[in-house]
Amino acid sequence: MQQLSLPPLAEGEIYIGAIGNANCDFHHIILLPGDNVDGEWKAQMEWAKSIGGDLPNRIEQAMLWNNFRDQFNEDFYWSNEIHHRNSGWAWYQGFKGGYQGYGDQDNEFRARAVRRLPI
């Protein structure tokens, strides 16, 4: 089996893993340093972009919960995904009990950013 080459990391970054989709497009996921305090979803999305990242999607958040929950406060963190039936709502991950849910984008939750590198 072929070994995956890990990408170089900047100071404070944490390698999370690699993930692919149904089209066999794979990418590395890297957790960026910094935890942004409570903010509405759009503001948290803008914050993540301002530091060169993006909010994680729900699958990436599940990986973070499973393997790196010690890097998070026991609180809710926004994902980058809008709810499929209500564009005014977005998904989040709870880092206390592992719950994923969705809520009004005006709610104020925390954020952590990731960057993705194609493999």
C-alpha cells in the first residue's frame, strides 16, 4: 500500500488526516491555530477566510470530535455547511457530548478554521 506524504505544517498547525469524496478527490485537513469566540455564522466564515482557512464541514468536524476534541472548548462550533432545507440555518458540532445539529445563523457559536490541501 502506498504511503501518504504529509504536508509541511506552519507553527501551531495540527495535521488532522486525509479525506476523499465519491469522485475519489482526496485532500489533507489541517487544523489552524486559534479559537474564535462566539460569533454569528457569517462572521465566523469571514474570520476563517481572513486567516487563510475555512470552517470544517460536518464530516471533518466528526473527525475532529473523534480524534482531536482536546483541541476544543466544550462548546458549540460552526461548520461551513448551510442546512439543506433552510438557508438561514447552518450546521454545528458540540464538543462536549459530540452532538451535531443545526441552528439559526444568527446564533453565536465558536469557530476553528481548517485548511485543505489537495492530494
